[in-house]
Amino acid sequence: MRKHPIVLGAAALLLAACSSSSPSDEGAPHTPAPLASKTGAGAPGAPRTLVTGLSVPWAVAFLPGGDALVTERDTARLLRVTPAGQKTIIGKVPDVDPQGEGGLLGVAVSPAYARDHLIYLYYTASGDNRVVKAAYDGRLGAARPIVTGIPKGGNHNGGRLAFGPDGMLYVTTGETGEPGKAPDRKSLGGKILRVTPEGAPAPGNPFGSRVWTYGHRNVQGIAWDDRARLFATEFGQDRFDEINHIEKGRNYGWPTVEGVGRREGLTDPLLTWTTDEASPSGLAYAGGSLWAAALQGRRLWQIPLDNGRPGRPIARFHDSYGRLRAAVRAPDGSLWITTSNRDGRADPSKDDDRILTIPLR
């Protein structure tokens, strides 16, 4: 797919081969030369609070029937939430060692759950980050590690899990504040991994290992569009956060480049923001748009897509709910968004943290 990078910043917007203008927030256009048609550009409906009183809900994954599994990073609790907002504490996941940005992070449900009743969790243990699988049928069974040795640190632990359209499990990892891990294909840090449901390197991986792509700083969101194209959010350092189109075997530039570098052998992002506008975490695809939950940006970014090409990003709900962490498409087509106001970087309200549901029109 041809790249058309968009750079959003406090003073400039750059579109490849297009003119530029100053960006702003919701209600004002970011560019006079959008790359996409109106496909997927419809405004979402009003958010509704589904659940309150959570503590850093980090990830959401849906079971058959519509209930969701929700992880809490710092408490290591696994919850079950119904579409009506009923909350059940399944239990505390053993061996989780929450520190800094580490803890109980990603969750995924087996594509064959009706048959195997398996779920997958990504968490920080005493010596590493790891992926485990466990039986769940109302009660959580013993967890069995399937990927171990992912570097851990006080920050940049990655942590997102999702099964792709190909039935393989995708795992995002961070470089734990050590940039040299990102381009090192022998390290599991700063990567997107692609593994079988048993944790082995997936067939067709580019390097004969678990590594699918490399050169990442800290990927915390992945989503596929309706053509099975994979997109990912990535935290920048001082200048630019990113959305990337993820393609097999590519190097996404960190630490050589932050944002668009136009360097041979490195893949530029589709879209960047300044770090105060985004710090993008969870990512969903629904209704023809990507939806990126922004932590420091305290908003939900809508990015319309037209055949995989990004259009003008639109900021939704800026400063309405604080820091936003997870973004997931629910079985009914709505979005579930979690807040992250109890992570030590915000002033939580009495209802925080919460899960919001947002209808798409």
C-alpha cells in the first residue's frame, strides 16, 4: 500500500504531495486536502457510562454471547462485564508483578472458544513479560505460559493481545526504555510478535522466529480493517506519536527515526500527532474508521479510512472523560472505551475508572 503520511502538530500539518494548514481540535478541520472520502467519517453517538469504580482497566475482549473480559493493570484482577453493565470479579491472576506501566495488561479470547474455552493474558511477572493461556468457563483455570522472556521495565511494556483474521495471536511489546532492543531482531522487545495459539512462531513469519515487525518503541493498540489490513498505535518520545500500517517483516524506525523520516529501509507512519495531542493506546476499527484512545491527549481520535488510506483525523470527546486507554469494537457494533484516570497521571473523579459505550451511527 502506498504511504501517505500525515503529520499533525502544534504549528503544521504535512500531507505527502499536499498543501498544509494548522491543526486544531474537534470542530475545526485539520487539513484542507483530506486524503480520504467521506467513508467512515460519521460522528459517533453520545457515550454512556456502563461501569464505574474500576482501577486502570487496561484491556477488553469479548466472549461469545456479548459479555466482556476486562483486565485491571495494577490490581491484577480479571473482571467479567455484561452489556447491561453487571460486573463480576473473576479473580486475581497469580504471579502478576505490577510495577510502573507493567501489570496485568492484554487479554484475548480464543477464536475457537466455543470448543476450547481458552483465554490468553499478557502480564508482567517477576522476571519478564509473558503470555499465558488458561481455561475459562465461569472459573479461571491454571495459567500455562506460551511466550516468556519478553523484556520488562518500569515503562514501555507493550501488552496488547489480539487474534488476527488468520487465526494467529499478535502480541505487542515495548523496548522498556532501552532503544537498542527495538531494531535487534533477536530481542522480543520493541516488536509485534505473531505466534500460533500454542505460542510457537507462526507459519510464514519473516525471520523464522516469533517476530513479525520490529523497530517499535511501544505499541499498545492493534486493529484490522475489513480488508484484513493491520494498523497499530505507537508512543513516540518527545515529538511524534504514530499510527502505522503493519506489514510483514518491516522495520518501523525506532530509535533511528521518530515520526516520518523518509529513510531507505525504514517504514514511515501513516499518521503522526504531537505527543500532547495523543499518546495513543487502544485501537479499534469500526464503521469505516480507526478509533484511537488517547491518554495524554484525553480524547478519542477518529481516523476515517478509504481503502486503507487515512483521512482527516477528528478529535472526539476532548477533556470529557480524561485519559482514555482501551478501544474495542463490541459485538453489537458499538465501541467500548476505558478510562485510565487512576494510573497516577490524572485527577480521578469519584466514578473513575469507568467503561464507556459509544454507539456508531
